[in-house]
Amino acid sequence: MRDNYKITGIIALMIIVLTSNIALAQFQWDNNITVGEYGMSWSYSETLTGIDSITYRIGLDENIGNNDGFINAWELLLADKEVRKNLKNAIDTEPDARIDNSSERIEVIDIDAVLSTEIIGKTMLANTIVNRYIVTYGFENSIMNATSIWFMGEPESPVTIIMPAGIDVVNISGMDNVTKKTTDHTKITGIFSEKPEQRGEITLGLARNQTRNVSYPVINETTSNTNKTEEKITKPIIERLYETLFGIKNTSLG
């Protein structure tokens, strides 16, 4: 997201940079993915500091609140409701996971969001905001029969992926600084590589291991059978979430 924010937001930020000693902006987006045989959970931790936290509040105040320069508890509740809805819509429109190059048999079961109470207060307050999101998916078929699983995320953001026992990760692409540890299950850590399209894509090549039992982790073993039309994926979830939630572009991402 390298386009501009609304003009009012840019002017406010320019004033801050020129007239105060506020630290430079910082944004951190951490991913933790736990895959089970019939589903997975993808948790996100979003940390904003400095100018990023101010711009975040300005976006909420202008697009969800009453644009009075202050975020109250009621506006935070409205933002929580809106972020869940828009995150669900973003994933439904452009899925961020595929099994064997298809998202048709992956269903979003639940979305949870915990927005920081530190958001409450004046929009020009440059403190630390940590928001958390958890998306639970269901698989129509067992992951044990798959040959690959694919994830799309924010480029250069840290990611940890835990795969279930009974399946081997035979190759990894789209991830930098890779660390792979195999015990009764496989744990992979690294960061999403940045592609020319300004998105990260990780693909794990999979093979069933007949010597291990499927016992960890179990996310969800039931899901409804739905027919979906797969859309072309163009942007990471976090970028689409900001656009749909605020109606703005976030210049600090990407």
C-alpha cells in the first residue's frame, strides 16, 4: 500500500514531523499459522507505534467515529465489529490460503479480533497499539492427502508455521531466513519474501509420512461443503483490511 492517505491525514502528519520530536513510525505484522488435518488457525499480531499509531486513529475517527479528534470506547466497539466484517469479506473475495493450488475446499469458520484499548484517547497520541486477529479455517479434505499448501501474507513480515504430525515438508519457497525443526510435527519460522507484486507468497511442498500419527494440532474436523468461485489474489490480507476498514491507503505498509 504505497498510495497516499486522505489529504487531512497527510497534513496532520507533516505538522507532527516538523513540529515535534515524535519517533519515526514503525509497523510490525507477525503471523502464526497452525495447520491441523482438517483445518488451520492463522493469528496475526499488529503493532503500530509513533506516526503509524496516530494515522491509524485518524482513519478510525474519520471513517468510523465522529471525526472529533478523539476515539472513545463506543467507537472502539464499532471498529471491532467493522474489522471482523471486513476481514471476512476480504478473505472471501481474495483467499489467502490454497491447498494443491485451490481455495475452493477451504472455508472460513470463525474470525476473532481483539483491538487494543490503547486506541482510546486523542487521535494525535503517539503510543503503542497492539491489535490481534485470529482466523479459523476448515478443510473439506484431509491435509494428509495434499501435495502443497500456499499462504499469502505481508512481504517481509515474520511468520511461524506449524504442520501436523504425519506430514513432511519436503520443500519451502517464498520464505527468507528459514528455520525448520521437526519433532512429532514440523515447525517452520522465517519471513515472507517480497515479490515484484509487493506481496509475500509461501508454498510448502508436502508428503505424507506413514511412520507418524496425526495427533497434533487439531484445529477443526468438521466443515460444510460449499462451492466457491476462486478470485485472483492481488494483495495481502492486511492491505485489503486497511482499505476496506478505512477506505484509505496505508503508506507505511509494503
